[in-house]
Amino acid sequence: MLENKHVTVFVTGGIAVYKAADLVRKFIKAGAIVRVAMTKSATEFVQPLTFQILSRNEVYTDTFDEKEPENVSHIHLADWTELAVIVPATANIIGKMANGIADDMVSTTLMATTAPRLIVPAMNSNMLANPATQLNLEKLESFGYTVMEPDTGFLAEGYEGKGRLPEPDKIVEKAHLLLLEKASDLPLKGKKVIISAGGTIERIDPVRYITNDSSGKMGHRLAEQARDLGADVILVTASKLEHPFGVTVRPVSSAREMQAAIMSDFDDATIIIMAAAVSDYRPKNQADKKMKKASQDIQILLEENPDILATMGQQKTHQFLIGFAAETNDVEKYATDKLKRKNADMIVANDVSKEHAGFNKDTNEVIIFQPNKEAIHIETDTKENIAKHILLEALYSMKL
Ligand SMILES: Cc1cc2nc3c(=O)[nH]c(=O)nc-3n(C[C@H](O)[C@H](O)[C@H](O)COP(=O)(O)O)c2cc1C
């Protein structure tokens, strides 16, 4: 979402200026093209040179420093900006923005831009609680600007309070979501996509279970890509991986829990992707106390789990149903058979015996099967790119 986006970071004079330097680095890492404007007070804390080096662009500090005769620099920067991030936002700049004051490079450019604005206040807790600051923040929100809630914690003043700058990673996430919210041309905007991920867990007793090698990486990458195509994503996950931001996560454990969590949104889903590795069987009896070691062999009787994909295949009306087939041999034969048996619209097959594909890897290599279509082979790539490819192929087939 931030790839090649023109992000201007407006740095004002708070103690958290040093964190803005890290933020610029993170925006660059996310693929954004960054420019920085600083107030005079901000330059008291950190030299513009730091931001110049991190952003790889000259830093704007003076409205009247007109270097290019063909441009008025604050208007040029305002027009160039696709996302304005004010960080740290002082009580002073918040007051100026709320009241239409434009008396330096930062405030004048902010007045002139039409880009979405993300305001990240950071200040002493009493300054934040001051009714003037609160009223100004309310006013900025009423203008349609986004204000990020300051963190509570240990302040530079040496005591606990609300007013800390959120961590740069969280600011990048917020910026990402703001751009998603403002984008009007995304193919899955307003559409619900359900994705399952991870290997389900079937309990034998309170401390033992049956599972498989699925890490959930493919499902989680699919959730992120569907989010970036504008979808309202529900990720039903049995994985221990960190939850992706900007999606609704439903943590589950067993196949039956997974089925219930998926089916509650089945009716109004546009796409459902079963990337989870669902246990075919579960122990018929689950001990409610830890099983003791016996002096002879024991048997665990397994009973069949519900076939979630097949159930959805029978019940689907408008939903586009995508299943995964993790095979170790005869991949094509099993995948085409699965496509028919489950009444799916697409089966993504991967050979999990391959070095660079399948369970717990960061890369994958897949073949996409669809009814009455040639199979599409996607060569080894990151799971992120494979996820993008799968979704774009589905959109193409759905004519979205
Ligand atoms: C050491 C020091 C730390 C400061 N920290 C903050 C702060 O975290 N937040 C804030 O709103 N103001 C803070 N201020 C006050 C601002 O620097 C002051 O209001 C200034 O006029 C803001 O100017 P600007 O908004 O143009 O950058 C601090 C001042 C000093 C001297």
C-alpha cells in the first residue's frame, strides 16, 4: 500500500523527534518515497541532516527558502504529498492546524495540501489533557483528519502518563490503513473474504494433541494481500503467527471450531480460501485429565472431522471457493480430483515435499487448477507474491 507512495513527514518540536527519524526509515523500508519538513523547534532537537540522509531528500525548514524559481516550494510539496504524517505533533501545531494558522513551512504546507493527514500527537499528559488541546483534536477529526491515540507509559518528564508517541511500526500500520480507507479503486472494496490458516489442533488430553506441520504463513500472507485489495478480511487461524493488522482475526484450535468460525460469515462472503491444514481425524474420546503412562501399548481411536471445504462446496451460492491441496506425490491428479469432489472454484496445489515449497517455508511454488481452464504454474516466489497472484487470478475468474 505504501509502495511508491509520496509520504511527507512533518516533524514538529517535541522530545519524540528522535522516533520520527526511525519512522522515516520504516516508511522507506515499506517502499514509500519520503520527504521531510521540520519546524524551527524540531531542528533544535535533531539536525535536518539526519532526516535528509534517511529520506534521501533535502529537508524543508523555511517557507521563504525558494530554491527552484519555477516552483513555490510549499505549494509544490503540498501537491506532491499523497499522505501527510505529522509526527510528533506538538500541542502547538495541533492548535495551528485546527485554527487555520499558516506561519512556517510545516503549517503552510499542511494548509495547502489535500492529501489525507495522519496526526500523531506526543506531549506531556497535562498538555494533552488541556481542554484547548482536546478541543483542537476534536476539531481536526471533524475536518476528516485522522488522529492517532497517544500511548500511555513512562514520559520524558519522569512519570507515567498519557502522551507518548506510539511505536513507529504502529504509525506505519496506521498510515497503511488510512491509505486503504481512502483508496476508492480497490477491486475487493466492501467485499468480505474469509481465509483459514494454520494446522488445526485435535486434543488427546489437556497436554497432548494431534496436529500437522502447517505454519499458517500462506494463509496469513493471503489475508494481508486480500486486505490490500480492499477486502474486509476474516482470518480464521489456528496458527501461532503474529496476527496481521487491519483484518478481523478469529483464533481457533480444532477443525470443528474452525468450521463454526467460518460458517458464521459464509452467507455474505465473496471469496473463501481454505489455506488451513485441517486434521481429517480427531481422537474419538478426549480425556479431561492428563492420561497416565500405561504398562502396555495403548490405542487412540480416531473419528472423522467435518470436511469444511466439501460442506461449503455443497452449500455455496455466489461464493468463490478456493481450496489448497498439499501433496507429496501425484500433485496434479489429486488436485484435479479434489476440485471436482469438493465442488471448489479453484484448487491451489503445492508439492510439500519440495525444498522451497509448502509447510513453514517463506517461499512456495504452486499450480492453480480451475474448472475448464488450463492449469497455471506459479514458479518459486515469496508467499506474499504467490498470495497476490492467487487473488488476482481469482478476481480475473470472477470478473471483478
Ligand atoms: C525539551 C523540550 C521538550 C518539548 N517537548 C514537547 C512535546 O513533547 N510536545 C509538545 O507538544 N511540545 C513540546 N515542547 C514545546 C514545543 O517545543 C513548543 O511548544 C514549540 O513552540 C513547538 O513548536 P512547533 O510546533 O513549531 O514545533 C518541548 C519543548 C522543550 C524545550
